Amino acid sequence: MYVPSSFRETDLATLHEFIDRHSFATLISQVGDEPFATHLPLLLNASQGPQGTLSGHMARANSHWQSAASQRVLAIFRGPHAYVSPSWYESPNVVPTWNYVTVHVYGTLRLVDDRSRLTDLIDQMVTRYESSQPTPWTLSSQSEGFVSKMLDAIVGFEIEIDRIEGKWKLSQNHSQDRRDKVMQHLQASDHADDRQIADLMKAR
């Protein structure tokens, strides 16, 4: 990913927090002569490996896992984004742009063949996403036959992170006066992403 130094985020704790918050990722690998993508949630284990390890699963019917196994892959985590109009700067000779936050993660995809490990992986994912529900759905409350059939229909995997890139493009290449004007317009927007970008700009 092209990351100018003014937009680069390298703090591992910040990158991990972002992945955890925006965990629905785009997983990309090469299939033959073409890139192939699958959209899916990925869980981060920050303490497994020097930079953390991602885990997830996909449908067995999705042939992506067959080609991605033992291949270096890219997982993209996208956060809020917002259009920035040049009219907001109240200055000549400026152009439209887009502010956004994203993290790219690279590593080799390894299949999870052990049944008990796959069960643990699914249980962790269910706990992560069901914990906020009024009546959480649990794996343990399902029948053994149902769980077995479900596990047969999916393929688990892990990706130990060997490279991680963060890009916080938040108008850092503009003057404080221009940044203030951008934040003012975004904060007044009806779009949640716009207001989130304004908050991130203010925090920076």
C-alpha cells in the first residue's frame, strides 16, 4: 500500500485496536492469473506471534481456501472514510480528496485441520460477536449433530502476521486552518462516517 510518511501509523497497539474494532475484512490471494477476494470477519490474537495472528473460517464450498492454503495473503481492514471538498478550504488551487483509515495485514495462510481447534475457533468467534446480544447464542447450546454438520461445512485458518501497514489519511498534509475547516464540515454532516473522520482528525 502506498503510505506517505505523514499518513503512516506504526504503533502496534493502535493497529491491533483498529483491527479488533473493524474486524470484517477483505481477504485477498492469487488464484491462477487473477486476484481473488473473500469478505469475512477475522479475529485477532495479539499475543500469538511477534505481531499477532488472525483466525477465521470460510465455507468449504468456497474454493478460495484451496488456493490460499500455504500462500501469502493480504487482509484489508477498512474504517470510516469521507469525501473532502476543495470548496471547504476557501482557497484557490486545491483539489478534491478523500480522508480514510485502513490497515493492511500480510502473512501466510495455514489451514486449521484439527477438529478441536476448529471448534475452539468458532466458539471464540461466536463469543466475540454474541456477547452484546440480549440473549447470546452459544455453540454449547446447540445439538452435537448440528455442530458436527456445521463444522463439516466450513474450513478454518490462521494467518500469523509478518507485516502490518496502517494508513491514517486525515488531512495531515494541510495547514491547521484547513484541517479545522474540514473538521467543521464533517462534524456537521448527516453521515456517521463523516463525523467519525472528524473525531479522528480532532484526536490527531
